[in-house]
Amino acid sequence: MNVELVAFGAIALAAGAGLLYAARQLYPRLDVSDDALVSIRLLTALIVGVLLLGGAGLVLVGILA
């Protein structure tokens, strides 16, 4: 078990979940066009997906290593 990988994975998971929560709170307050809002949501979803999948992978590799 590699504690550093598990810790970095947990941090990435927490960052992804925190970003998703913050984005959900912020979206209704944005004063942008619909096209821009769709682009912002897509970019946020991609970033959150990378953080969550990367964090889960790090945790899994850290546990198995």
C-alpha cells in the first residue's frame, strides 16, 4: 500500500467533488448567454471527470501497490 498515492487520490476526489458542488451553486448566478453557459458546463464536466477518474485510479493503484 502506497500511502502517498492514496492521499493524492483522495485529494483529487475531494477537489473534483468540491468543484462540482461549487459549479452547481455558481451556474444560476452567471449572467452569460446560453451558448457560453453550455460551454462552461462542458468544460466543468470534463475537469471534474478527469479529477474524479484520476483520483479513483490513484487510490486504486495506491491500495494495490
